[in-house]
Amino acid sequence: MTHNPIRAARAARGWSQARLISELVRAANAHGVALMNTASLRVALSRWENGHVQPAGDHRQLLQTVLGIELTGPDGDDEAEFSVQPLTMPQLESQAEILDAIRRSDRLGCALMTNPQLNTYSMGLRASLRAGGPLDVRLRLASLLADADSLIAWQLLDLGHPGVAFARYEDAERYATMAEDAQLTAHARSGQAVTLIDLGRFAEAYSLMRVTRRQADGKVTPLFSAWLSAATAETAAAAGYGAACRDSLRRAFDELPADDRPEPSLPFITLTRTHLQRWAGHALSLLGERDALDILGQAADTMPSDFIRARGSLHTDLARCHALLGHSTDAAREQIVALELVRTSGSRRQRRRLAELRAA
């Protein structure tokens, strides 16, 4: 079957054609755009996906908005976006507040709900960036796009689509570079490295993370430096490099500020001692180390309840550690807790890990 970007993007999200049509209708209402009726849209979508006809005008723009892809017009040329005026800085800062609200919702395990919203948000920012404006506004737009696309990529990874997630992380890196933001650039590259783990490319993931970590030295805050060290430890563990993993974890704990306060310049990361313990426990569990069980147990006692996805990952790791140690009753108990959290978060990535654990 010939590759079609519309069909591929729809399939990556696990959407039926009916779901895509409903998302198109919702986006059209939000933009005040008139669509063809549902029956005609169903026929048109099949023709677009089969490559018989290319979408044009508002329909093309809506598909880009909903699916987060770029499409050329029927003649191979880019068509005009929805009418967008350059944003002012106050307007732009209000968009940052919207992204933070979506991020909080995602943390609670609403990736399936917020991913379409984020795609619409990202496409709006792209249109605004193309509309121009003062340099400071364009740089801020690029930084918001890097942040938004990294969050979209993380959601896609969590929903079980690592290939699509990797491409979205590459988009995020491009916008971060445009924004001249070393922390957002390193964040997007770190996301690529973690995605490579899910793609089974373990040595490549560690290599990318090592380069990213080295290039960020002296350009990032101590908190973000600790975050990068933890990400390096995870990729090292996935690649089976135990000494490198432990060295990176020691560095992460040494770099972590003592006050556990979030940094306003880093809304895209959360790293307290509890979160770092969870991350360290995960990395050490990949190596099959006994210490992972104690570290994860400490993190479980203090992990905030609103971090649904993180808690699901933590209890999955606890189940794995107990299983490796032959604690069948404890492993079964942790699997039950993890499964309930995974059902709440909708994480297909964690559901897969639990299935692999049960099959072992």
C-alpha cells in the first residue's frame, strides 16, 4: 500500500476514520470554518487517504491542525493558512499559560484527550510564527513550539507510537535551535534518546545522550543538569552499561538542588528528590540490581498522588524487582496497583511493560 501521510498520522493515533472526522468537525467549529456534510466528508477522506485527490483549502488546513502534519496543496504549493495576525508578547504569554494547563492535565493521565488539543495548539503557533512579528516574539514562539512538540512527542511515545514520537522530537529540536535555547534543545534530544530505547536501539540511545549531556555542560541550570544526568543513566542502563549508569546517577544526586523548588525557566521538567529516586530506581531495575527495590519503595512513599503516569511506572518497576527476586506475592500485589494506575492514565507503553512482566 502506498504511504499516505494522512492515513499514517491517523493510524499512529489509533483513530478510525470516524474519529478523525469528529476531530475535524471539532476543529472546524473552533476556527469558524464551514465543512462539507459528514457523508461527503467520509467519502472525501477515503479519497484523500487513497491518494486519488489531495485536500485543499480549509480542509487541508484542518487536517494539518488535527493531525499535526504538513501537507502541500493540490498543485504542490503551500496554501494560505487560516488568517493569522502576528501576536503581541502579552498574547504570547497567555499561550504559555494554556500550554501549562494542558501539561497539568497530561500529568494526570489525559494524553488521549489532550493530544488532539496539543496538535491544534501547535499548528496555531506554527501559523503565528509564519505570520512574522518582532524578533523577541518569534523567538518566544519558537520556544513554545519546542516545548509543545516535545510534550506531543512524549504523549505519542506513551501511547505506543515511538516512530512518530521520534519525528516529533526532531521538530521540537528544530524549534529549540531556532529559539536559541540550549535547555529546550537538550530536552528534545533527550526525548529522542529515550524514544530510541523503545525502538530497541539501546547503544545509539546512550551515545546520543552522552553527546547531549556533554554539549549542555555550562549552558544549563544545576536542576536541568541533574535531569540530563538522570536521562543519561536511564539510557546507560538500557544499553547494559552498569558502571556508566551508576556514575550518572551519582552525578544527578550531587547536582540536584537541595530545596526541591521548581524553576520558572523549566516548566517542561519536574525533578525533585522523590522523582529522581523513582528515575534512579527505574534505571537500576533495568540492570536487575537489588538496590532498586529500596529506592523505589522510598519514592513510592512520597510520590505526589497527581502524578498518575509516574506512579504507574513506579509500581510497574516495583513489580519487576519483586519478580526478579522471586517475591511472587509482592510482585502480584504491585502489578494490581500498577494496572489500576495504567488504566487511569491510558498509557499503552506501561500496559505493554506490564504484559511483558506477566508473560515472563
